[in-house]
Amino acid sequence: MIKLPPDWTFVAQFVCFLLLWQLMRWALFGPVQRALAARAARTTGYRARAEALRTEASALAAGVEAQLAEGRREGTREADDVRRRAEAEEQAVLARYRAEAQAVLERERATTSAQAAAARAPLRADAARLATSVVAKVLGRPA
């Protein structure tokens, strides 16, 4: 039951509570609050630093990607130049060998026609002699 006015034990308990509360504030709550504040400050600082490092890493990655893209473009350009030079050289070699082949072909055609003409001359003489002989035998008299 509650007594009015409260007796001296209520006042003693209240005083003990206030003393314990002050003692806990001085010994426990203050240091814990300071430790939590320091931890929050460090965490915030580390988060800010991590964010700055993340931003810097993104910028560096973008720079590296740009350099890689430029390198790829340059490599492609150089490969195209090499390919074009090789194709031009190939066309020059092919043209030279075509010209040589055409010259050989013309020379062989000339040689062959000379040989054919040389082979026809005796055959024409033989053909004329044989024709005269055949006409003489068919007609029974010289033609």
C-alpha cells in the first residue's frame, strides 16, 4: 500500500537511485557514449574515404577502358594497313607472274606456229606429189 506522506525508506531509495544514476553516468554511460561517437566518426570517415576511393577507381577504370579502346582502334588500323600493303604486294606479284606467263605463252605459241609451218611445208609437197599420183592412177594418164 502507498502511504501518504511517504516514509523515510522512499527518500533513501530515491537518493540511492540518484547516486547510482550519477555513478553509472560517470563510469559507464559517458565512456560508452564517447566510444560510440568516436566509432560513428571513424565509420563515417571510412565510408567517405571508401566512397572517394570507389569514385577514383571508377575514374581509373574509365581511363583504362579508354586507353584499351584506343589501343584496339590503333591495332585494328595497323592490321588494316598491313593487310592493304600485303594485298597490294600480292597484286603486284600476281601481275608480274601473269605478264611472265603471258610472255611465255606468246613465245610458245610463236614457236609452235613456226614448228607447224615447218612441218606443213614438206607435207604440202608430199600432198601435191600424192595428188598427182592419185590423179594419174585414176585417169590412167598424167594430169
